[in-house]
Amino acid sequence: MSSHNLIASIEISKNNSQLLPFISEITPDDKQLLEETVKRFRPNSKNYEDSWGYIIQSTRNDGFKWHDPHRGSLIFFGRKSATDKTLVVPSFFAEPEYLTYIVARVQEALQRENTILKNVSHEDVIALMSFGFRRYLKEENWSPEARFDDQTYPQLVVDLKLLKNHFGKIYQNLRTVLNKKTHLRIRKYTEKDSPWVYKIFDLIDEKYSSPKKPSKRDYYISHAMYPAADIDKYVIVSGEDDEIVGFTATSKISSISTALVAALFKPHMGSTSVWGIYQTLISAYDQGYQLINLGGCETKGTHNFMRRTFRPIEQLGKTHLIYSGNSQ
């Protein structure tokens, strides 16, 4: 069902008749709305979820938004997956009481039992729980592999000036990679690159598929929106034969920070991914950003690799909460 049909399916009643004027589909123009809202609510935000790249990825399943211009509130909604109708709020700009009120009304109108509130800072948990949100129950999880999905491990925030200089022992492994003789280069993505970029997504899915666990094209589906999106996109190219071996993308969070929203490379490329990610981060520094958020990781191995290689100065702990309303 498209987001238009999802919105149209809301059953208007006396309790939720005020919903309709403020609910609409997510469109490319909402990038500017998001940036204006971040500037108003969190002008120095470093949160991954405040980037346009994250919004369009996390709302790819029947996404829509609540925007009340009188209050300035903005709440993004999506579905947990293509097969799971559970509502998800990936990012929000609203006071806890008002957020709870809107989530309850939307949940009631769409006849959903649960709404997952993602990317909650630990210091905000108690306030939200006082308005009816709750922690995951013992038997609940976001996915079988990672209980809290992309917040199983904290978001990593990197100081770009420190990274560009990469002085000292802590950057020794990174310097080893960067000092290797390489024929790689990075350039901005163009539309003619799209077939090769989508092929990389497919190759990654094939790498993780097996007879016991056939590929669901997870990487393709979760990144397919990026080549056409209004974000900063790059390709990593082999200088020997001009083959595209990687695709990366960043997306603005605030005036001081941006987010690394995509870093996908052909399988078995060794240190190419480190070189490509580093050059992408330095491109963000050259644009004037001070910080970059690498996002949260789903596995301990990936978290430790990113932490050891790019040496974040801060880790932002996040979690997910659930609103069950009358079904609690």
C-alpha cells in the first residue's frame, strides 16, 4: 500500500478528526522542512536521525509525516517492514506529552497495536515513560539478529579536523591503510553511475545469502533510495580500469554536523572500504562540517572496527521505546 493509500485509510472519528489537516506524504521538499525544524529544535544537533538520508531510508515502508505548523512539531512515521504493519517513529520534534497524544491518535486511526519510538536518548527515557511509552519486554525484539536494530551499539561521532590530521598512535592503523600505494580515487556520483552502484548493492546481498538463509535483498532495498536522493553522493573508482567499486553518501544534520548514511563496497575489497570511507569523511570536512555521525552499529564487530579506525570523540547512546496505548 502506498503512503497515499495509508493516509486515506485513516478512519476519521470524533476523537481523531483533527488528524487529517496535519498528515501528508513525505516528499523531497520535506528536506528543507526537516532542516528548518532541526535548526529550531536542535540547532547544534549531532543526532543521526536528524538527517534527511536517515528519514527517507527509515520511512521507505508506507512513510508519512505529521506536521503542525502552529506548534512547529514534526513527527515522521513509517512501518516496521514491508510485512509488519507495526508503526515506527524514526525521528520526531515535539514535546513528550504532545508526541504521545499524536502517536495515540494515529495508532488508533490506523488500528495498530504498537508504535516503536526509535532513537531515544537515554536521558529522555524516563520523561517519555511517564506519558505511556515503555521499554521492550523480555520476549520482544526489533529483529532476531539485533534486539535494538541500529541502536544495539551507540552512534559514533567523529571530529573531522582530528581525523584529517590523523596524528598519534591512535590513528596508526588508519595511516597504514592510507599510506599504501593505491590506484583508487573518489569522485561525485552522477546519474550514469546508477547501474554500477545498484549492482554493488546486489553483490553485497549475494554475499550474505545462503541455501539456509536466502537473500532478501536487504542491502538493495534499504539503500535503493539513495542514488536519486538529494544528499552528497560519491563513488570510489579503481584508477586502473575506472571500475566503480564503492558507493558512499553523507547527509546534513545541522550547520556543524553531517551523517554517513551509506558506505557500500564490492565484496572482498580489503582495505578499499577504509580508504573510501576516510575520503568521504574528509570531503565532509572540506564542505565545512566539524563533525560526522557514523550511525549506530548492529554488531559488536562492526562497532569496534569503526571505533578503532576512525576514533570517535563521542558515543551517543540511544534506545527504542514502545507505545501500546489501550493494548498495554
